[in-house]
Amino acid sequence: MSEQRLKDLEYELELKNAEIDELNMDIQDKTDEINKLKLYSTKLKYTNKNLEDKLDTKIDYDKARIKELDDLSEKIKEKDSIIEDKQDQVRYLRSLIDDYKSQMNSNTENLELQLRKISKTYEDLLKQKDAIIEKQDEQISNLIKSKEEIIKSNKTNIISLKLQNEKYQEIIDKFTKTN
């Protein structure tokens, strides 16, 4: 009887060893799956970092564009100052013209010609100012559109990343619960 009992124990031991081997293979498979998920998670983190870097680059670009607009605004202020100076000059010259008209009727035609030249310069400066203002308005409009597109794109990216993160969290939770 003890020999039969010994054979039964050996058979049982072999069965247990086979079960242990199967469990070790299952553990190895699960370990491989976990490693794949870790690699995928690392890839997602890298992709997220790249997206953040691109966003930072875009923000820096937009800041540079805003700086350009600020510079244009300063130039417009300088042009406005020049125009005001020119307007003061025109007023001064007109008063001189009026004085000269009263003093010398013989030089009237010459003075009117000078006045026309100054008026033409003034009109040209006003046209330049209007062109600069139109250009700035267009650039501001483009920047606003660009900003709105960036905001929409960022919202979409954030929502997508949140959904992906939730999906992977569910997968990780599922795997951790089964272990």
C-alpha cells in the first residue's frame, strides 16, 4: 500500500508541477502584457510632451506676433505725432500765408502753390496713416482668428487626451483587478 501511496503522491506532485508551470507561463504572459502597456504609456507621455512643446512654440510665435503688433502700434503713435507736428506746421504756414497775403499781394500765387504742396503732403501722410491702421486691424483680426483656432485645437486635444487617458486607465484597472 505504501508503494501505491508513493506513486499517487509522485503523480500528484507531477500534476502540481505542471500546474505551477502553467501558472508561471500565465504570469510571464501577464508580465509581457504589463510591459507592453508600460511602453505604450511611455509613448503616450512622450506624445503628450511633444504636443505641449508644439503648443509652447505656437504660444511663443503668437507672443512674437503680438510684439510685432505692439511695435506697429508704437510706429503708428510716432506717425500720429509726426502728423500732429505736420498739422501744427500746416497751421503755422497757413497763418504765415495769411500774413503774407495781407502784406504782399504780388506773391499770392506763389504762396498758394506752397500751400497746395503742404496740403498734398498732409493728405499723403493721412493716407499712410489710414493704410497703417488698416494693416494693423487686419493683423489683429488674423491674430484673433489664430488665437480662436488654437483654443479650439487645444480644447479638442485636451478632450482627446482625457478620453485616451480614461480608456487606458480602465485597461490598467482591468489588468490590475485580474491579477
